[in-house]
Amino acid sequence: MRFILIKTFFAAVFLCIISTYLVYASGNTDNTEVRNTNNNNTTKKTTVKEISLEELLSKKIENYKSDFVDSLEKNNFEKACEIYISANREINSTNTVTDEATTVVLEMKNSLDEYISDYKFEKVKAPNTTIKNKAFSSPFIVKLKSNLHPAGNFPITVTFPEVSEDGELIYCKKDIQSDEEGVVTFECPVSSLPYNKTITFSLSPNNADLFTELPSIELPCRVSTNMKSSGGSIAFVDFTKGGNPITTNSETSSLVLTALINKGFTRIGNCDFTSSIVAGNDVAVQKEASALFGKNVTYLIYGTIKYEKVEKVEDGYIVALKGNMKVRNILEDKELLVSEQTIEIKEKSEWAATNTARKKLAAAFADQVLYGI
């Protein structure tokens, strides 16, 4: 029995020695260094290099730049915008950003600005003024052009005037696309109200908020009154520099009348309601007009013209006139339009300054009547 135990002990020792030798021979130890022995009995040490956060970020930004350039070369503008947004978010989410990485992202943004700025709009057709409740004679047509990039199937936003369900004039927007040739066509809706506005076509990529300004074109969009031949009368009261009403005649009334006739108004003339207009009594104006005109006149244009300033300066005179205008539908006892305008003019003489200011005021009022009643 004792012999067997001794034999077992020596066998265990032998196995332990063999196992230790095999471990060292295979190199599977807990040492942090890896050693390789060659035929010359020399040892080579291998180490792993750590990459800093700055280097890692720069590498990622370079990858973004490569994809960005590739997208622009393929005219995939939307994809390029998305890549820029990701790269910009990357450098803004860390404190380890380098100047080089910042410069690369800034260059990407500049490239987007240059790309989009190459686009221009060209007017193809803009219909003439229409009248209330009547469609424009044709659509509004523009063409998107670029010397370097395709203009077909580009997203466009049209901003146009329209009457709301509440009967108010508002601006609406509609997203459309240019056709294969870059042509954009839009039919403005029929309006129950007159207006003197504009219609705007502008580029509207998915990431439009990246740009402070996008290429656009603005065209006149006008709907005039349908009351040009309804019959009307004009009664403005001019005031002296001292603030007294002139009751004998009104230069402004005559100028407004001439301007409206030149715009196609018929069955229109001047009348005199001096006392009730000076008093600002609209009820009295309505009563007097109804008694005078009966049903022969539909609307009355009236108001006051007063001096705001008369100033002698070194090289002439400065005159400012303030005009208040109302337009009233006499047949319906309804106010159609209210306006206040101040025109300031500088001329060599006081008379010239006053005369020019009065003419400009009359022209402005005539335009407002044309597109406002």
C-alpha cells in the first residue's frame, strides 16, 4: 500500500512539471507583454497604440466630407444637406473638436450656399390685372435655371394671396415642383376681394432652414374692383397752412378724379360735402349723399388733406401733406375703405413741394380705390 502511494505522488509531480512546461512553451501566461522568440534567440515586443478623441473625431469628419463631396458631384443636394447636418451635430456635441474639423464642416456649409445660389428664376408669363370674381387670363409661369446643376423636379413653394373662409385676404403657401425642364406653373385662385399684392416662387428644399436666403422671384398679382362703371363721386376738403378748410374748391378732388379716369373709371365726378366731412360726421355724409344722388351714385370717395409740415431749408422747402380717405357704398350704407397717407416732398419752392405732394397723394388714393373697393 505504501508503495502505491509513493508511486502516485511521483506521477502527480511529473504531470505538474509537464503542464508548466507546456504553458510557457505556448506563451499562454498572464503577462501583459507578448514575446516571440526567433532563431537568433532575440525577443520582439508588440504594443497597441491608443487613438485620442480628437483624432477619432477628425477621422469621422473626413469620412463625412468624402460622402458629402460625392453627393454634390452626383447632384444629390438633399443627401449632401443631411450629411452636413450630421457632421455639424457631431462637432457641436463634443468639447474635443479640433480647428481642422471645424474648418471642414464650415467648408461644407459654404459649398451648400454656393450650390443653391447658382439657381435663378426667370419670368415666363405673368397675367394682367383681373377683376373681382373673375379668373386670371392665364397661369403664372416661371422657369428655374442653373448653369451648373439640374433644375428639373426641384421643390418650389408658391406664396400667393387668397380670400379666407372668413372673408379676409390672407397669404397662403403651396408646395409644388418644377417640371423636367425647370418650368413652374401656378394658377392663382379667383378672388372675391380686390387687391394689389405679389406672388412669390422660391426654392424650398427639405432643409430650407439651413439657408438665410433662397433664390426666389416676385411677380405682381392684382385684382381690381368691379365697380369702375358703377357710378361714383369724390369730395375731398383741402386745408390751408393755418388749418382752415377751403370751401370754394378742392385741388385734391380734381387730381383724384383725373387719376381714376385714367385708370378706366366712368360715371364719376366731384361733389361738395364740406361741412359734414370737416366735422368727421359719417352719418351726415351718408344722409346728404343719399338725398343728393338717390340711386344714381353707388359710392362716395371723401376725406381731408391737411398740412403736416412746411419747412424752409437751405436749398428749398420741405412740405408734408397728410390725407385721410374713406370710400362709402351709399346704396348699402356701408364703409368700403379707410386710408391714411402722409407724403413729404422737398422742392426748390414751397408751391412746387406742395403741388408734388398733392399729386403723389392723389395717385396713391386712386390706386387704393382701384384695388380696394
